[in-house]
Amino acid sequence: MIALVGGCQRQPTSASILDGRARVPDAEGVVTAVTLRSVTLDGGRSYDVSRQLESFSVYNGAPTALLAKRGQYVQVGVRAGKVVWIQSFGTPVGDPPAVVFTGELLSRIGSRLRFSGGATLRLADGVQPPPVGDLECVIAPRRHAVVGYSVLSGAASGA
């Protein structure tokens, strides 16, 4: 039995399995309003929520409460005008606001970085591509992009 804490949680399935398949979002930003029926990003882009929504952590694929996403930087997958998956990276802090994401970079897909759990993040213009390996990335929520990174131990060169 699965408890629906905050609504719209399910066991992870195809979108949230951490098998390395790239999840390229249809939209991303900070959740400024959320109900069980809609999600608003960056104060202006609103989406209806699918009854089959998968809400999960980008770090481990664990189900998370949709209503707890308010204030968090997220990526969403949209099908037929409705959010079908939402993954959270964390709450922006500082001035200017930023989110720190730690993950294992596997490769690049164009201007996007693909991480081991399947998450993809856009690399900001002018930022040199990082090497493959463990990274700590700084995401600028207003730019929807990685604006900096630190290479953690064990990273190889080249991406």
C-alpha cells in the first residue's frame, strides 16, 4: 500500500527509475504556487497536474509530496498539457538565488548535461563543459541553467 502524503504520489515507474535514461524537461523553474490540480513555475507559467503524476526526488527517485514542492527548483515533464512528472532539486538560497546539485555527470547532450540518475541540466552560455565524473553544480533558477560547478574527487577529463 502506498500513502499519498500531500497527494499525487506514486511508486516510481518509467520516468523516475534511476537507470540513466535522460529526462529532458519540458519546463523548469521555482514552484511559486501548487495545488493538487496545478503547478505554477516562476510566478507565471501554470500547468494542470495529471492524475497519474509522478513526483520524486532527483537524488534517489524516492516519491515526494507534490504540495511540498513550493519554493523548490523543479523540472517537469508535460504531456497533453498536463504535468506527468516533477523532480525537485532543492530550495534556492542566497542573493542571487542558487541551487546546488551534486551528481555524477555521464555525458553531454548538446548544451545539456546528463547525470547518472537521468536528470539533465542546461549549461549556461559561456560556461566551459565540465569533465565526466562527480560534480557539484550551481543552478541559477532565473536562468534555468548551470552557471558554475566544482569537480569532486574521481572526475575524469572530457565530457
